[in-house]
Amino acid sequence: MCVSSDFCESNLQLLFTILEKSTDATIRSNIVIALGDMAVCFTTLIDENIAYLYNRLSDPDPLVKKNTLMVLTHLVLNGMIKVKGQIGEMAKCLEDEERRISDLAKLFFTELASKDNAIYNNLPDIISNLSGSESKVDEETFKKIMKFLFEFIDKDKQAENVVEKLCQRFRNAEGERAWRDISLCLSLLPYKSEKSFKKLLEGMRDYQDKLHEETVYKYFTEIVNKGRGQKLQKPEMKAAIDEFEGQLEKLRVRGTESQEVEQKAVIATKKVASKRGRLLNHYEVLSKIKRASVPTQDN
């Protein structure tokens, strides 16, 4: 298949079908390696169908998964295929139970970080892939993966932009798990200048109604502590931290009070509904008694 592009294009789907359906791990593993060779010859053909290769990162066989990760590492780092949204699947390998796979994934992302803004540019896709209640990654695993990746976000400008983008994510975040994931990511950023805290203040309208959640609030207090821990603080930095902390506490109290009011309203509504249900049952019983007491007339 590496000899003729026409032959490769005609039979590629058959190869992908075998890759997806074969029960033999050795066959799947060999096809993965062959696809890596074909990508060198026919880059566009493989790049257009790269999802089939990424799918093998979820293969139940460790050898298939390892070979897939090795092939993708080679193709991505050498610029043979574009880094796409599926890179989140490679991030999952950072916490794989197989040590060889997790070590290989760490090597991949370390090398990827040496390329211009590669981690920074793909971070939103990785977070989207791994975050939220529908993700197959549990919360603790997500935390470990993000801790590793955020080590590569060390430029002030990058950190400021990520703060802004993460705050905007709160707008469409559904469920407390998603809130906690975003808050965790915010807490992992370096806060070396007042500009990052100003971004947090500007985006506060997007997360102010989430601060009643205990873990979310904890992550935001960690941000304050991280900012105060910076050496040689400028007056502007200290002022920004003080303002952020003050607003944070104020909104926390307001959010907690709102939650208590909502909970009381829900309880009151349930009580009214329950009482109404009992009254309806009472009226139904009386109605049945009345109907039963009315004498029937013989024809």
C-alpha cells in the first residue's frame, strides 16, 4: 500500500475496518505500525482518517495502545499530521495504569511543549475532552493530568489569556463537576502579575453564582494564596489581590444566602404540594362516601 497512492486509497477503508473489528491484538498492533509507515508516504490520506488511529488509544490491549501512542508521537512531533482535538485522548495516557504508556505520554507532551505554544494552543481542546460529568475521566485523574500540563503554561501573557478563556467557560458549564474542573484549572496557573487578577475580576460575573460550591470556592482561595506568595510584590499586585479577595468573600456570602433561600423555597413548595395532595385525597374519599350513601332506584 505504500507503493501506490491509488491502491492505498482504494483499500484504506478495508484496513480501517479490520483495525476496528479484529479480535486479534497482534493484527491490530501491526496495522497501527503500518499506518505510521503509510503516513510518511501519503500524509493527507492518513491525516483525513486519523480518528481511526486515535481510537486505538482506548484499545483494551496494552501493546496496541503503546504502539498507537508511539506512532502518533512520531507523526505529531515530526509534523506529519496536524494536532487536532483528539489530543485529549493522548492526555488520558498520562495517567494510564501501564507505566510504559504513561511515561511515553509524558515524554510526548514534554517534547510538544518545546514547540511554539503547542500546549497552550491545544489546552482548550484537552480540557473540553476530559472535563465535565460526561467525561470518562474521573475527577482525581483529571486533576493529575491538568497538574502535569499546566506546568508548561509559564508565560505571563499565556496565563492571562487562559484565565480569560476559563472564566468564559463558566457561562456554559453544566453541573458542579464542570465548575470544579474549571476552578481547578484556574488555580493551577501562575499568578505573577496583577493582570491575571484583573482578568479574574473582569470575569467574575461568569462564576459569581458558582462560589457557593465548597470546592469551587476553595480553588479560588488557593489563587489568592498563590498571588500573596509571590516574592517582591508590586503595590499594583497587592491592590489587585486585595480587591479580588474582597469581592470573592462578598459574593461567597451572597451566593450562600441565595442558596439557602432557594432550598427553603423548594422545601416550602414540596410541603404545599404534599398538603394539597392530602386535601385532594380527603375530598375524593368524601365524594366516594356520598356516592355510596345515595339510595339506588329499582327499574
